[in-house]
Amino acid sequence: MTVTLAWERRLTTYSEIVFCSDSRLSGGGNIDVCQKLFPLPREDAAIGFCGSTLIAYPLINQFISYIKNYKKNIDRALDGSELPRRFAALANKFLNSYIDPVDLERELLETSFLIGCFSWRHGHPIINKIRFDNGAKQFVASSSSFPKRISERLHREVKQFGMIGDLQHQYYQELGQHIDYGSADRINMEPFCALNSMLNNPVYTDRRRDLKGVIGGAPQLLKVYPFFRTIEFAVHWPDATSGRLFLNGREVFDFEKIQLPQLDARTLDARYPLENLAQASELTPPDEDMVPPRNGAPESALVIDH
């Protein structure tokens, strides 16, 4: 199963949407290298899921195709706030397309989605949950804020927060070790740190324990920025000293040269692969590589001798 989260991270001059999740899927055993967070082609939104891949994967693929091939989406003329409703409509069409369906009630009730997007219409980020309503027998979208029962202050101050999946009681207990529920008025990277702590604890990851190991693998991280940019982060897991780098749940091959930022899951130190690239002024050839102009070229011109 899953723990998937999305929240608004308010910085000094802007907000960003942060997504994170574990990487475990269950069924015939556990597999810990599975992508659960997906950037959307508009570059101002992303989606994550929990539950049955029988439902989630084809739905997400169809939604990505819908966005990519509908010009108002790519142009963002369709406001981001419309995306959760459009996704729910697509999900319901998907369900109606089943021919001689088996009983999917359990899979439908266990499968939920989080969509985070920036809205030019409302002027702030929006995070919605999309769940299956067993009464109406269809997927519905709803807004999502920090649970009031956990923290009234964060419920009031953090308008955009979503969690779907398993171990919700245990997760909020763990999150309380990273953030003061009584005094905090914003959320930084504490939800990611809390998930990392659980993924390092066999109580939650070992399927032979009482909780059946419903989460596992390396954490996944994705950010959506207000300037229309979505970036996936590679994660050093459990930390940079281990020498293991994961992207969307899978371990990166030794020969891969990825240009995405890389985050130490323990310290949260980020490294950008191009950060050490010299600036243009530092790339000026030394004097010995410069030769006088040839054949009447202007004296101000210098030619690099290759």
C-alpha cells in the first residue's frame, strides 16, 4: 500500500507544492521500486496515488495524455483548479468503460489520488483529494487541509495539505516528533522527514510484523513551483554516505548521468549536478590559445586557434 502526501510549503517570497511518498506496491509480495508521483505536462501540477495499480496506473496515463493533447491545458488557459474535477470525470468514464467487470469495490475504496496545482484564478496553490464515493458509486474531488483533530492551529493556517494511504494514525504521531502541533503555523519539510523515519523503521516496513509492512522502499520527492516548473528529486537513501541514489523509487544505474537535483534524505542537503559548471567568464581561453586575426580581419577580432 502507500503513504502519499502533498502540502504547501510557504517560503519568504513564494509558495511551492511538495509531494512525497514511499515506493512499495503489494500483490504477490512486495516490490519497492514503483513510481507513485507523476509530474503533469502543464508544469504547474502533479498527481500522486495510493491503492490498486489496476485502477491508478491506467487512469494516470490517460490523464497525462488528456493534458498533453488538449491545447488549453498545455497553454494553461484552463485554470489549474479545474484539474481535480476533470480527473474525477475521466475516472468515472474509465469505470463506465468496464466490460463484464469483476467486483472492484475493495480496490476502488482503497484507491485515492492527490492533485496539487497552482491556480492563476485563485492566486494560490490548490491540493485536492480524489476518492471513490461508495454511495454515489463514483470518484469525487474535494479540498484538503491539515486535519483539525490533529492540530487546530495548523488546520487554520495550512490551507493546503493532503495525505492518502495507510498508517495515518501512526504517521501523524511520527509527524508530531518533527513539528510542534501547538505552535507551528506553517509546514516546511517535516512531512518528508516523518515519512523517512517510518521508512527506516522495520515496524512499518517488515511484512512479518503486526502492521504487515504496508510501506517500504526509498522515499520519492517532487516539487511544483509557481513559475510553472515541476522538478523530480533524486534521493540519496538512507543518506548520501550510503552511495545509493534513487529516482521515483528505483535505484539509479551507476552509468546514469541525471541532471535532476539530488537530496540527502537524512540531512536534506541538496546538490545540483550542474552547480559546479564554470560561468562563461571562467571559460575564456588562456592567452596562449589566442592568435592574431587572419587575412585582414578587424584588429578587434580574436580568433581561437583550434
